[in-house]
Amino acid sequence: MIDGVVAIVGRPNVGKSSLFNRIMGERLSIVHDEAGVTRDRLYGKATWLTKDLRFIDTGGIQIEGQAFADEIQMQVDIAIDEADVIVFVVSGMEGLTNDDQHIARLLRETNKPVIVAVNKVDDIQFQADIYEFYALGYDEPMAVSSLHGIGVGDLLDTIIRKLPEKGLTMYEDELKFSIIGRPNVGKSSLVNAMLNQERVIVSNIEGTTRDAVDTPFRFHDKDYVVIDTAGIRKRGKVYEDIEKYSVLRAMSAIERSDVVLFVLDGEQGIRAQDKHVVGFAHDAGKPIIIVYNKWDTVDKEETLMDDVRKQVAGEFLYLSYAPIAFVSALTKKRVHTLLPLIDQAYENSKRRIGTSVLNEVIQDAIRLTPPPSHHGKRLKILYTSQVATAPPTFVVFVNDPELLHFSYKRYLENALRRAFNFDGTPIRILVRKRGA
């Protein structure tokens, strides 16, 4: 669970992406001396003082006369809207500018904690250069150097101190599932169709977080919460029209979910943005169900279910474990099939396998197809143990981890799936050397 969201904002070329990369510990963002080179927000997770933080690297606020100014302005608006704490980056080398003052006024309207980070203070002799930034009207500016890492730890300490208290969710025992996908694929219609089924009792309790529209309901004496990402903080149609912004909206919902419904548009087919959105759910280890919506509009003569399954499987190779449900939110056809799939995927993600049974399956798989040799050396799998659930995670102890080729690792994963029914959920296989 994420403890807070931090947006890194500021005018172009002050070092936002460099600071983001320093915090992440790797070069995730495009860094270049040309102003405005970072076009899209990038996201990353970091842990500091036991707190898990999600950072948003914005493309910079451009005032006028710059390429992509309107688009980047909207990126920053959304980042600011979603953040718990804002890091406002300015340049100690260039000093205070009119653009900095303009941005400061924009940020004051958010009523959120703002930390002024004076970047490019690479030497203690330039420490005095930060004082002119008191004019921005915030607390004491912090001197940092994203290039050398100076002051970044102190900055993270301050971020932790300024995190707002998170209210405890009232959803403890309910099965929580989110509905994600590109804008206009029918997410809200699907929510409505599910909630309007017979024997579904919808609670009047309002959602407890600002991240999404949460609707508790009961079906067959079981409690659920559906998280509708289509309802996350809509601020205007313009944001719905720009598909890539749906990613940020989906991330918080995914993290709070036990199961994720990934909606595809049967009319428009699969687009690149679909892969972007669902990739976060896969990386988070969440059980996933692919919902092929608007099945009522598809020409069944040309597009049969088996053909669509093959197409989806080809486009989403890493989601081979995810079942596909063909539904129509408009007519409610086959919508009743979703909750049983959700239940099954959730149970599979929580499944724990006994060590003795687990090792029998692995050894049978090895006898059936022994691992190939590599440079005269052969992999020896000594034993396997399950170390976690949600997702099911297994540690395979071997004589030499470098001898376990990814294809044989996938073979072992498939053997586990066949033996223990992990439909709907990813599984993780970690490789360790014996004694490591």
C-alpha cells in the first residue's frame, strides 16, 4: 500500500527528471539539456523510513512560447491534483525567475504541502544562493544537488514529515476489485450493469478515499467493493480525451484492489494504451480478468470468441494466465459471469501449497523435461518453497542461478499452473543459490 504520492514540479530545465532519477536510483526518465525534453509523466516507487512513496515526474510547467506547453501544463495539473506532497524544484544556478513566481502562485491554490527544492547547489559555497527563494512564500527552501545526491536524504525526510495522515479504510473483509482501461471503453457502464443485477444490494456508504469512486455491495451473502477508475477526480472532458492520463487514475485503484478487471473495447479493438494501463496491474502482481466489452456490437460471423482469444493472447503474452470474459455492459449480457471469475481469481491468488507437494510437482516436471546444459554445466534444482501469496511467490534453490534460463523458468511456472490452478493470478518464481 502506498503511503503517499509526491509530484515533482517546476519550470523546464531545472533538473526535475534528474532529481526523480536520483530518488529512484536509476535513469527512468529522459534527461537532456534542451528545455522541455520530458514530454510525459513518469512514475516510480521508492521506500524511505519504512514509507512507500509513489513519485510523479512531470514534464515541467511552461508558461508561454514553448513547444507542448498546453499538454505539459495539463500533465502538471493532474500530477498536482493527485499528489499528497509537492516538491517544487527551482534552479540555484539561475536564481529566482518570473516563471518560478508564477508557478508558486499556482501551487498555493492547491492547499497542499509544498517543499521548495533548490537544485544544482553542487558546492557548499553556493548555499547562500537559496535565500532569495524565500520570496516564494513557502517554508525554508532546501538545497539539493540531483547530480551529486547532496541534500536528497534531507528532502525525503521532509517529505515524510509533511505526508498527511491517511484515514483508515472501512473496507477490511470485503473483496475489492477495480475496473481499469482506456477512457470510453465502458468502465462506468460495466459498473452500473454489475450493480443492477438481481440480488445485488448496494450500500449507501460513501467512498472513503479521494482516489476513486468506491461502491460497496453484497451479492449472495458476500461483500464486495467495486472501485470505478472512470470516476476518479474528473476535472473536465479534456482529460478524458487524452488517453495516457488514464494511467495515473488507474494506479491508486490497482494498488488498493484484490482483483483487477481490465476492460477492452470490442468495437475499437486493442490499442497500445491498453498495454500501458494493464502493465501496472501485472507488475503489481494483481489477479487480472480481461473483460471484452461491447460484445453485442461485434460481428459474430467474422469475430468468433476463439479468434478474439487468440488475438488477445497474441497482444498480451504476459497475461496468459488471465481469463477472458465476453460481455455487453449495455445489454448486461454475460455480466453475471464476472463475479464468479473475480472470486476464483482472488482465491487462486491466496492459495498456499505445501512444501512436500510443491517439490513433488517440480521434480516430476524436471524428470519429464530435464534442464538443458550450458557450457558443459547442468542446472540442479534442489528444492522449492512458497514464501508469499497475492501473488503466489516461490523460491527455487539451485546450484547456480545463472544456469536457469528464462524459458525453463517459464516451463516450471506452467507446470505449477497446471498442477495447482492459478488461473487469473500471476505467480512469481525467485531463484536463489543454495545457502544464499
